[in-house]
Amino acid sequence: MNILDIIILIFLLLGIVRGFMRGLFVEVASLVALVAGIYGAIHFSHYASEFLTQHVEWEEKYINVAAFAVTFIIIVLVIALAGRALTKLADFAALGIFNKILGALFGGLKIGLILSIIMMVLDNADRTFGFLDEETKKESALYEPIQSIAPAIFPALVEAADKIEEKLDENLIKEKK
């Protein structure tokens, strides 16, 4: 175990503890809220844009940004509240410890994914700047397993990002007409 393993382990433990404290429902709701918030803001911000256009006299570009932000925030808040309500329900139904254990597992996996994405970025930067030697990576027990998480999921993420970009372009074209 080297310093890289210790750093990875600290972050994983923080994710596990945070997941345990918050529970599965809140952890999943936070991830779903982010994804649904972005998706919903892309697809439904035109409703908020129409409302703002009728009630404020801003430039169109500011209205579009504000409409996106308002839609995103509303969706995130609603889903976050639903996650908290489900946690209260789980506590009431005596599923509290089960919720917390699964929350710890999910929290660790979520941090693992975030670390994996960071490692992808750092690996690309490392080729240019060389701040982390290959021997340290090879001696690390956790580097390879954690690094492999995002590439396994990444093709689906790239596809989703492309669809989001296409939808944004479509919305901009519709608004200009």
C-alpha cells in the first residue's frame, strides 16, 4: 500500500460514511436529481422561458439562462425532498439500518466513479506533465480497480452527453425561429 492507495482509501471511506449517514434514498435521489435536473431543464425550460418573457423585460439570452437555472433548481429540489421523504418512510418502516448500509455501499460506489473520472483526466494530464510515475500506479492496490470504473460506464455517458448536446442545439434553433 502506497500513498496513492491511502488517498484513494480516504476518499472512499468519506463516501461510505457520507452514504451511511444520508442513507440510500437520499444518496440515490441526489444522483437522480442531478441527472433529471439537467434532462428536465433541457427539455422543459421553454415553459419557464415563456413565463419569464411575460413577466420580465430581459434580453432573450438572460431569460434562457434563468429559465434553465430555475427549471433545474425546481427539479432538483423536488427530487431531493422526495428522497428525504422516502428516508423518513424507511425509518418509520424499520428499514433504517438497511437504508443506511445500502447508502454506504452506494456512497462508496459513487465516490469510486468520481475518482475514476478524475483519474482519467489526471492520466491524460500526466502524459504531458509527468507528475505521477508509472511505478507508483503499478504498486497501488486500488488504482487499477478504481480507474476501470468510469471506462466501463463511460460509453453510455458519452452517448447521453451527445444526446443532450443535440437537444440543446434543437432548442436553440426552435427559439431563433
